[in-house]
Amino acid sequence: MKKAGQLLAVLTAASVLLSGCEKLKDVTTTSVYVSKNGVVTEAIVEDYSKDDDYTEDELKVFVEDDIKKFTEERGDADSVKLEKCQIKEDKVEIRMEYGDYQSYADYHGAEFFAGTLDEAEEAGYDFFRFLCRF
């Protein structure tokens, strides 16, 4: 049940993202985009204050180190890449690219599925049972 609810939320968000933007161009909130070839792009957008205790360079090093640790443990240097890390005015923006949806899920320790409804059902997601509860 929990799996179906999470998938429904992801599919809804993905459909909005896929129809409403061009690979996360000019995003203002944290967003995820799945391309036709399965590459996942994530834009993390957060508030930033000059009172925060890190600089853009420190943040970039932190993210790069985290990605390096993940890719080394996984044995796949291309599974996650840092595309952008900047602090601009009162916002932090980090863009990361994942080789596929499983890399995104593994990096975040979360469940994530990208595919058609038929593929989701083949993978064990049961939408009918979930939707009938409403």
C-alpha cells in the first residue's frame, strides 16, 4: 500500500515536470526530471542566508565528496554527477544528474520508479487496490 502511494506521488510529480519544463530550465523549487532515455536530473533549490555557515566552495566540496563516496562504493563513476552548485542571492541551487532512476533511488535511499503504468504494474505496483480505498 505504501509502495503504491509513493509511486502515485512520483508519477504525478513526473507528469507535471515532464509536461511543464524543458529539462529543469529556470526552476525555482526542488524538482526532478526524467528524460526519455531514463537519465534523471535533480534540481535542489533551497533558501540561503549570509548567516549560513558555509560558502559556495564549501558546499560544492561537500556535495562532490558525497557523490565520490557513493560512486566509489557503487563502482560506477557515471551513476551520479554534479552539474551545478551555486549560491545566488538568497538561493542555493544544486543540480545533479543520475544515470538512471535506480541510481537516484539508491543515492537518496528512497523508492523511485520511472516508467509506464504497464511497467509499474509488471514491477508489482497495484494501482487498482490503492485507488479503490478512496
